[in-house]
Amino acid sequence: MTSVGQVPVCYRHKDRETYLSCSRCGRPICPDCMIPASVGHHCPECVREASRNQRPAVTAFGGDARVGAQGYVTKALIAINTAMLVLGFFISGAGSLFGGGWGGLLGGSGTMDTWGGMIGSRPTLCRDSDTGSTFTCTWDIIAHGESYRFLTSMFLHAGPLHLAMNMWALWIVGRVIEQALGPLRFLGLYLVAGLGGSLAVYLFTGGGPTVGASGAIFGLFAALFILLRRVGRDASSMLSLIVINVVFTFVIPGISIAGHLGGLATGALAAVGIAYAPQKNRAVLQYATLGVILAVIVGIALIRSFSVSA
């Protein structure tokens, strides 16, 4: 209560006199505390209470636009990829960052690549334990217990240039898709696209380790094209970007064709399921789509492993 003749003070700053008051609760507030509203001005507590009771803005694909706009998942993915490159430098030295392909701009193979890069089946010499004779057989490191490479290979890169190109693309495209889908749908899309790229490497590539987030990012390219088409927006620029990157994939030596195309196809399939899910039970159907794609990837990988190790 304010005594007659006494100047009111801001309820948040007892040393500030004010003749302003909150239009909702009537408490006195100073100019620094008042928040303009459509009718009058409100105090911070009333604004917070109204925000809690207000339904979050939902995008055309069911994502929380307010949270998705912050780009938390995109930033976290960039941070993880960068941290893995720095860790590789501390483990293997500068040779893991420079001195490889593209005129020395790509990094050389380091301990991290050897440990976590994706490797397909490759022919090798085996020895018969009974006769001692040698013969050509197929060695499959995934079938022998190193299936973690499906995931770790997505977060390793062949030097700073490789990392910078992929993270720039992730920053530009990832934030747009995360805002449209929300953090969880975006993360699911990114992971299944990357795993689809790893599966393609496993099925169609042998030899040395394959690393990079390119499979997941190609999946994001395809997804953004599909999302734009779904809401009736011009997607010609995304189509051009996809075509250019596919051409580069085939023209430039040292690029994983299987990884790029596998990620592109998987991301497209996931995006179709997310974008065209009916509004009724939309979230359930969208996550079910991602789950089915993940199950198919795991199933194909297991069939391949069993066939090789049998």
C-alpha cells in the first residue's frame, strides 16, 4: 500500500520513484522495467506468465519455430565436428591437418581416421591353418565388431579445409531446416542421412577409411529441396546446388561417391516422410519414418556383415 501523498516506487527497484504501472497487475514499474504491449505496458512477470500460457508457434512441418530458430542442434554439430579435428591434431600432430590430397590442403591420415573412419570390405591374403597355403579372402572390419564406425566417421574430417567446407554448408542449410522442423526432427534427419552415407560406403567402397559429414549434408540438401517444394516455394536454387555438388563428386578425385549419393538418397527419403506426413498424428508418423529408415539401414548392414563373415 502507498500512503496518501507518497510517491510510488518501482516494485522491482525500491529506490526509483515512478507514476507508471503495469496495465495487467497494476503494480508500479519504472521505465526500465516496463515492456510495451498492444494495450499499455506490462511488467516482466506478467509478460513471462503470458508466455507460459501461450501456445508455441508451430511450423508447417510440426516443429517449434521459436526453439528451432535458435539453431541449437546445428551449433552443437559444428562444435562436435570441430572438436574431433582438434582432438586429432593433439593425438597425431600437424600431419593430420595438412599434407594430404588437393595439393596438400587436405590432411593426412591420422590416428583418428584409422580408428573411426568408415571402411568397406576389402580383399586380403588369408592363410589356411591346416595346410599353410594362402588364398584371397574378404576382410570386413565392420563384421568383426567395429560397427561404431558408421557413426564416428560422420564427425571426422581430412583436415581444416574439408571441415570448413562441410561446416559452412551445415551452417547455411542446417539452420533453415532446423527452424522448419524443430531440433529433434532435424537431428533425426541429419543422423539417418549420415548413416545412409556410411552404409553406402560399407556396401560399395573398400580400401582406406572414409571420413566426413558430407553424406549427412548431402541429405540436408535433398531435404531442403523437398521441404521448399512442399510449401510451394521456389526450389530451383537448391536443385542447382545439388546438381553442381553431384558433378563435383564425380569429377574431383578423392571424394566418396558412395557416401555422397547414399546420404543424398537417404535424406530425400526421410524428408518425404517428414514433409508429407498428414497433420493427424503427424509427429508420430514423422518419427516413425525416421525409425523405419534407421531400422532398414541397420538391417542391410547386418545382412552384409553376416554374408561376409559366414
